Amino acid sequence: MKFSDFNFEANLQEGLDSMGFETPTPIQEQAIPIIQSGKDLIGCAQTGTGKTAAFVLPILDKLSKNPTDKTNTLVIVPTRELALQIDQALQGFSYFTSVSSLAIYGGSDGSVFEREKRALTEGANVIIATPGRLMAHLNMGYVKLDSLQHLILDEADRMLDMGFVDDIMKITTYLPKVRQTLMFSATMPPKIRTLATKLLHNPEQISISISKPAAGVVQGAYLVYDTQKNNLIKSLLAGKDLSSVIIFVSTKIKVKELERDLIKAGLKAKAIHSDLEQPEREEVLRNFRSKQLQILVATDILSRGIDIEDIGLVINYDVPGDAEDYIHRIGRTARAASTGVALTFINEYDQQKFLQIETLIGAEVNKILLPEGFAAGPVYAPEVRIKKPFSGKKKPHFSKDRKPARK
């Protein structure tokens, strides 16, 4: 099948031709006709499958054939990075059309907030927004969404994990009841299906490559104590002619510590986490995309939704807490039928979590011996449950009214 088979509007098709888009991915091939038909849709597909174009292209097609100066489509996403990525994709695909779009997200200055306000009142055709930022505008009473025809929820499972379900339900009360609603999610747990029954009407369903790593990912794991992890990373990276590397770390504290350690070792590394201001985060990502920065150390905020090409190596400094998150993290490499390497560090406490990952993907990941000069790491025995030592700190007990309970 070719993109020309979708009978897109001529200017949109011209843009696709100029960008070299010829053959749709499976999610695009299945989703685009459904969206063109006007039906609601639940699409389940892992990162790297072309999901963004699957909903962007048919929406641009409709807007190109039926131009409007109103807000026609609202895309709700969990993070500002994903909002920016989708907006950039829209701008690229719509280059030869007159469709307008704007990304709305938190952490910006007052002038940006005013620009967002104008777009929401005067009408950008497509609004891509994080739930919290959109609610801030909605609460002020000037947002005009009465002409909206399409609501798209991208990374719906991540939004629920981040606690946005109430905001999403509140946002839908501002929208026309008659609309097309599209929900895309990398996983399909029961809570997503519950949300879908509330928001979608007789939806079509598509599931693509669920819970399987891309074929081009070479996976491996090291059994290592926490005290060995930084030295192991430096050993793996120092003096190597590597393309872009992403290291996923579980906490901001560890991210900052690893960044300092890698820089001291002479490696071009930079951290990205929620403590950075938005312009700082954008600059780090820009430098990483342009290859000025070789190593990106990140919290899990980047495991989904960020389209960065040519990632040669992904390292899980910690085993992901959710087995599905492993798929999304290593999905940052081997994009678009390319190849890449994904390595995971397993300490003595995370072995059961890693066994769950191996069960999910239906394969045992190769355990690699530590390099020469390293002391032996823990033995891989996931059937033995090892508890982390007690830190000595007790969590405060709260009564129902959230005040500290009296003893």
C-alpha cells in the first residue's frame, strides 16, 4: 500500500512526496481509513511505530479539504516534550497547506501564555496541550472549543499513570458531545478500557506490536551492584566511537550524580529532568538531536513520545518499575527498521522485576559478564526475593483528614 492510496488532498500529498513518505507503517495503514470514515478509534501501538502520523495525516486531510478558522482538533498529551514533537510533525506535514497549530504546555513565561490565550480564543486549527496547562486556560472562561470536531488522547496510559484522569474528564465537559474521539495508548490495561467506555462511542480497535521489542534491538543485561554502575557505564562508553546514547535513571538525584561523574570522565554528557526550566530542556534535546551532545542522562520522562532518530545505545541504569516501560525505553533505539543496542543493569533487588520483563517479551535476555577488572556482581536468582535494607526513616502516618495522627 502507498500513501497515495489514501486519496489525501493534493497539497498534503505533495508535502508527503517531498518528504519521501511512500509506504505507511501498519498502524498508519489500519488507522488512517478508520479516522477518515469518522469513527471513534482505540489504537494500541508501542513507540516507534509511526503513531503520530497515523492520526495527524487524516486530520490534516480533513482540514485541507474543509478549511476553517476555528479550532477543529484538540490533542491532549502527558508531557510538554510530546506536545512539541507533535506540533513539529504537524508543521512538517502541513507545509504546503494552510492548517495552523499550536502547542500549549506549562513552564512558559507570561508572553507565551498570552499567545496561547489568543490561539484559544481566535482559533488555531489544531491545539496540542498538556492537561494541566489547558485546564489553566479553561478555568479563565475564554476558551472557545464549540466548533471542535476531533479529540485525540495520545499516550493515554501514561496520562492515567501521571494522575490526569480527572483533568481529562473535566476537559471533555467543555467539548461538543458530537465529535470524533481517538485514543492512542502503548498498553491497554483495564483502566484504559474504562476510560474509553466513558469517552468513545462504538470505537474501532487496532493493536500493533504490543509488548514486543523492535526486531532490530540487540538486548543484553549486566548483573551489577549499585556501587559498580557508574564505573561500568564509564567502562562501556569511554573511548568508544558511539552515536547517540540515552541512559535512563530512576531518580533525579541519581541522574545528577551520574551526569557529574561522566563529565569528570571526559564524556560529553548532559542530564534532563524536571528540575530544569523548559528552555534548558529544549536546548539539551536540540543539542542531542544535532549530535553536539553524545550522551543524554534522563529520568523516565523521555521513555515515550520523544522522536529522536539514530539512537545507537539505550542503557537502563535501573530496571524499570513497570515491565511495559522496558519496551518503551528500549524503543528509543532501532527506530524505523534500524538496529540498536539496549543494555540493562540488574542489581540484587531488581531481579524479580527483570524476570517479569523477560516473561512479558517471551524471551530470556542475555546476561553479559562484567568487564575485566570488575568484581563479580550478584548472582541472577530471581526466584529468591531479596528485600532492600530498611533506611531507618518511617513514613508519617496520616489520619483521614490528612493531618498527622496523634499517638
